[in-house]
Amino acid sequence: MSYQEAKKTYAQFGVNTDAALQALKAVPISVHCWQGDDVLGFEGAQTLTGGIQTTGNYPGRARTPEELLADYAFALSLMPGKKRINVHASYAFLGAERGKIDRDQYRPEHFAPWVKFAKEHGVEGIDFNPTFFAHPKMKDGLTLSSPDEAIRAFWVEHGRRCMEIAAYLGREMGSPCLVNLWIPDGYKDVPADRLSPRLRYAKSLDEILKGYDKKWVIPALESKVFGIGVESYTVGSNEFCQNYAATRGICSLLDNGHYHPTEVVSDKIPAMLCFHDRVALHVSRPVRWDSDHVVIFEDELKEICKEIVRSDALQRVMIALDYFDASINRVFAWVTGQRSVEKALLYALLLPNEEMKAAQEKGEFTRLMYLQERVKMLPFGDVWEEYLKQCKLDENYFDAIAAYESKILKERR
């Protein structure tokens, strides 16, 4: 079926496909830099610590800033739609200062190359993350919640520096920078005191947020249910983070891998939108736990995007990718995840949402189920191909990535 035929089919359900395509083009997806090098960064780290890990050893990992930027640029070129980039503090360009200064001394100029990269590749803005993991000063696995005041002060200063860097990134790009705050703090076994670490964490966050530039910085706080080595107790639990965010007037960030297996972020989004102007989102794919699998066009991703669209929240939910897979071609993983989110958003935009809402409100549940099942067979693929065509891309991105691997990635040893 051609796009014009698909357009007529959707019109029978009251759906304007042209309007859906235009709406999708306006939604930025923040693409994470850390997929390209297994989250190792530019500081010289060889391993990850802090409750996260990357599995696999597929050849071609970016080993230098230059290699990462080249892979990142190539991946972005194969992604449709509007994009932002998402950077961790551990990806600072330190130059001659590498090994001489620590994270509590990072400055905006260490991220100037990211601004240059972003402008050269036409992305809308840059988002930023303090790196509270994979560092010797994670004493007993704790950072901002540490009872050691020197350790806590180090990480508070890192957070403050990151807020300054974020303001610089926002000003340079002319677009506010979302700063995502997440710590891996917790305990492997049952703690004797659950309250004190959380009080210290709240104090640390208050100190980090004091005086930040509200014009250019959007702080968000991310929770997690558990991590490797902190299975029994996580300081930044969902209840802590959502209450902190609500009382301080900042965003909550929902990562769909950071909850119990029976919880779904698709249900949390409309609940949060009842009380918050904005909600931040990290799209991952948990398999049994926060495994950060590559995002694919699956049911929960569809449900997440349905809730964003149905809540009229395309401008209120800030969408970013967060996964890292070293078992397959890393560029392929980047592109597949971004395209999957775009597909899910388009799928949601092509639903007769108003008609289905009306059926629900009238108690016409038989009709509602009919519509929900009927739309599954509509020619979504033809509209998706039209979207790619308008973005000067096509569905076959595998061959381009295979050629890049053969020419570039295979030479890395």
C-alpha cells in the first residue's frame, strides 16, 4: 500500500496522517553518548562501578574522544527527526589536565568540544549528567549520602560544578539543559539505619541546587529500585526522589528500567502529569531487571508513547535514551533505539485517540475494545516509510552500518 492509500485508510478513523508526521518532527529525542564506548568516558577508566555494568565485547568500541564523536555523528545521521545529545560529566575533554584535576574541578571549557559537535550536527540542545559512579571516591559505595563529610563534600562540589556546566551548555545552545541527578548509593545487605543516608542525600541535593540558573538549567531527580551490590537498600528510592522533587519544585525523571518488574512507567506518566508541569523520561528496556537492553518497538514502549500523546504531553515529557549494549554493533544499537522511540511515537499519533476516549467516557467498552484491536492492523508501516522519506532516510540502515563496521570499526583492536 502506498502512503496516499494509507492516508485514506487512516482518514476513515478520523486520523490526519500529515498532521501526525508534522507533530512527530517537532519532538526532540535526547540521544545518550555513552552507548558508543560502554560508559567508560574520557577520564581513562577501564571498568564500571556503582551498580551498573555493560555486558559483551563486540569489536569496535570507541577508545578515544575522536572515535566516539565519529561514531556518534554517524549514528545521528541515520536517525530521523529532531535530536538532542546527552552527555555525562565523565566525558569531559580534559586535554593536558587529564589526571591532574578531579571531577570537583571540572569547568565549562572542558565541554566546549561538545557544544561545537552539537552545533555542527544540527541538534537542538545538550542535556547533562553528573557522574556519581566509577570513581575511587565512592567510599563504601556511597557518594552524596556518605557519612564521611570529606567524601560527601567532594561529590557536592562535583554536582555544583555540573550545574554551572549545564548553564553554560544551555546558554551556548540557546536551549535549557536538563540535568539528571542519579546516585548509585545503597547497601548490599540489610542496613541498620535507612533514614540517615536519605537525610544526608537531601542535604547534598539542597546544596547542589542552591543558586542554579533557572533560565538555562532544568534539574531532574532519578530513582532506582536496586543495583548490583546494593540489592537490599537504595538511598534514592522512588518515594524519596518523587517527594524530594515535589517539595523542591524540580522534575522527576522516570527510567523505565528502575522499578519493580510488575510496575510500568506508562501508568506513572499520566499520574505524574497531574501534579507536575514537566516529567523527564529515560527510555531503556529492562529484561527482568534494569539490564539496559537496546530499546526496540515493543508493547511497553508503545504504551509509554500512547500515554504521552493521549495526555497531550509531547512538549511536557522530555524523552531521552539510556541503554548500553556491548554484545552487538554499538552504532546499530544507537540507531535502533532512537528509531524505535520514533516509531512508537508515530504509532501513538496515528491512533483515533479522541474516538477511543469518547467510547470510554460513554461506557461503550465493547466499541472501545473493537477500536483498540482494529487499529492494530492499520497500515502503520506505510506512514513510517513516508516519515523516513521526508527525513531523507529509508528503512534499511543495516547496510550502511555494516559498511561502516567493515571500513572503520574492524580496524580497532
